[in-house]
Amino acid sequence: MKIYNTLTKKKEEFVPIEEGKVRIYVCGPTVYNYIHIGNARPILVFDTVRRYFEYKGYEVNYVSNYTDVDDKIIKKANEEGVEAHIISERFIKEFIKDTMALNVNEATTHPKATEEIDGMIEMITTLIDKGYAYEKDGTVYFRTRRFEGYGKLSKKNIDDLESGIRIAVNDQKDDPLDFVLWKPKKEGEPSWQSPWSDGRPGWHIECSVMSRKYLGDEIDIHAGGEDLIFPHHENEIAQSEAANGKNFARYWMHNAFLNIDNKKMSKSQGNFFTVREIADKYDLKVLRFFMLNAHYRSPINFSRDLMESAKVSLERITNAYSQLEYFLEMNSESNECTETELEILTELKAFHNKFELAMDDDFNTADAISTIFEIVKLANTHCNTESSRKFVQSFIDEITLLADILGIIISKEKDLLDEDVDALIQARQDARKNKEFKLADEIRDELLSKGIILEDTREGVRWKRA
């Protein structure tokens, strides 16, 4: 398995620190609002990475944090006249709702920044003791130039960085490049006691501390959106390696940006969409399918037309899957595969291997999905009501497995038809048998009003969602 490592700018063979185990840290949301579709991309990408590692037999420890103390959270709390934790707790719950709808598996651990303050104070103290940090009037800064490897992730030259920095009038830093580890509280802000001041941590320190606590000094993969490469991930490396005296992460993975109608997403441009807003128009399994149709390191463009296309494409898979279930239900006799069917199953195995090759090549979900479509085409060509049960079941099992690796929901749950609708379908069939065609048409119209479309086929009555 090869992973593109942002640190080395090349694909590298994945070699875990501990055989059979993978330790992954993914920067999580700042919980002050509903997540937008740009936030959704890393959530979906790295959930899929995790799923594939688990499919390959690895034990995955997957940590993704909640930043639950931040200027934006405090600002929103002040606007509403409530304490900051009210805002963060509200939007953690909303985050969970959205990620469940996106079929994202729960992280092994979801630490909250406010519950890890002691660890942050401990790491900051270590950095001060080692000469990597200093305190000025209650604020603690990291000595950026003291860390020799600064810039190795972003490939930024430290002298070039200095020339581009604006120095604030009241800036007390020893060097303009130094960044905050701890800052004193302001009026109306939550705060914690520390040896330097009553205050709160800087943003960068929290991930270094939570990664060390839940995954160890050195981890296999650190991931997030490419906007985090600098300064957030660069600062994490400096803090962690200075404090721990060890390499922080072996592999750094970053997903590319998402644009809206070929423009950068922005509230001022009026093209800013939350996941919740998208859910009003589309089943979120379509959004997941859409996101995974591009390689994670490629920029992706979101538009209504592209989402409609993704919806239709996903329906090709779900309809084929439903048809396979129907064939299996209809054939209760023939179980063993014929020689011809066995030959076709060798093609199915080849497609399975092709799927793995795509995923082993830096998690190429776009090519993996293309392989699923090739399997669907094979199934549509060769499976019918005369096929053996084992033959049909092989296609069902294969599509189920590969879709599950990607987190794509393809089955149409039977409970989509409630008891009333079931009764109406049976009543329509009875009406047609009795040549009461007007009544049958009325029942069909009623079902349509409930979002159920009936299809009369040679194999019997089929249905699908409108």
C-alpha cells in the first residue's frame, strides 16, 4: 500500500510503527456552527482511509478532536448571551447528526480541548524547560527559530516567512515568527489557571497534546485539509518534536479544496452551504458518493448539476443491487454455479483485485468506484431469474463488501415500505387480477404520492423511490 506523504512530496510504501496496527490523528471541527461541505470532505476521505485499513486487517486507533474553546465559539456565545460550553455542546451534537447521516464511523476517541488543559500546561512547561518557549506578561510563545526543522512540511523558508509578517504595535514576541502556546483571558472569556496566567491555550498546542495522550509520542498518520499544512500542522510538528524528542508522524495526508461552481466557497460570495442545507435537497449518501468520485488530493468542484449526476450514478448501483436481491428471492431452487457462471466469477474476482489495486495506490476512490460500475455491468449482463443462487449471491456479496469499504449505502431498506404501502401494493395486484383497472390506477397514483414508483416487469411488480 502506498501513501502520498506531504512531508516528502512523494508516494511511499506504508510501513506501520507497530505491525498490524495503525494510529491516525485527524484534525476535527471547531464546534461553533453546522459543518459546511468543505468540512465534510476530510471527514469522508479519512473515514474511508480508516475503513480500508480495517478491511486490510489492521487494528485502527482513530482520533479526531473537537476544538471546543475558540474565538469564534466565544463570539457566538456572547452574541447569544450564553456560556461558551453551551455553544460547543450544541454543535457537537449537530456534528454527530451530520456525520451519522454521512455514514461516518465514530472515532475511537473524540477528545475535547477543554478536557485536556492539564496536558497542554504540562507540554508547555516542558517546552519552557527545554528552552523552546518563553513567557511574557502571562503569554507563552514558542521559539520558532529554535526548532531547526521548522518549515519541513510546508517547504517554506523561514527567512521568507519573516519578510511577510506584519508586526503588531503591542507585540511582545522575541521574534515575529514565534507563535502563541498560552494566552491570558479577556473579559467574558472562559479561562483556566496556569503557572503563567488565568487564560486558555493557543489553537496549535491542543492537537499535539491530544495526539500524544491517545496515540503516543509518534503516530503513523496525521491528516486534515490542505489549508492546515501551514501554520497549524507545521506548528504541531515543532511543538511535538521539541517536547517529545521524537519524530511526530511518519505520514502526512492532506485533501485538496472543494470549490462551488468553480469558485472558492465564501459566505460573501453567497455560495456557502452547510451539510444540513444539502440534506434538505439530497440524501447525504449522494454527497458521500459525490465526494469519493474524485481522488482526495485533487480539487473537487461542487455544483447542482454534478450532484444530480452523482445521484443518477448512485442509483445505477442501488437499482442493480435491488435487482440482484430480487433474482435471489425469485430463484429458490438452483444453487450450484454452472461452468459458465464459474468462468464469469473469475472476472468478478479480477475486478475485486482491481478495486484493491486502486485503493492501495494512495486510496484512489475514483478508480475504485469505476470498478464497482464494471461489476454492476457484469451483473446486469449475466444475472437473471434463471441464475443459480450462489452466482447471484456472489455478486451481492462483492458489491456489498466494496461499497461498505467506501461507506456507500447501496441497499434499499425494506422498511421504506411501511405496512400501509405494502397493503396498497397487494390491493393493486388484486385489483388487476380482478380486472378492476381503474381501481388499480388509483392505487398506483396513491403510491406515487407517497414517493413510491411501481414498475411492472416480466419478473413481477418492482418499486423504487421517486
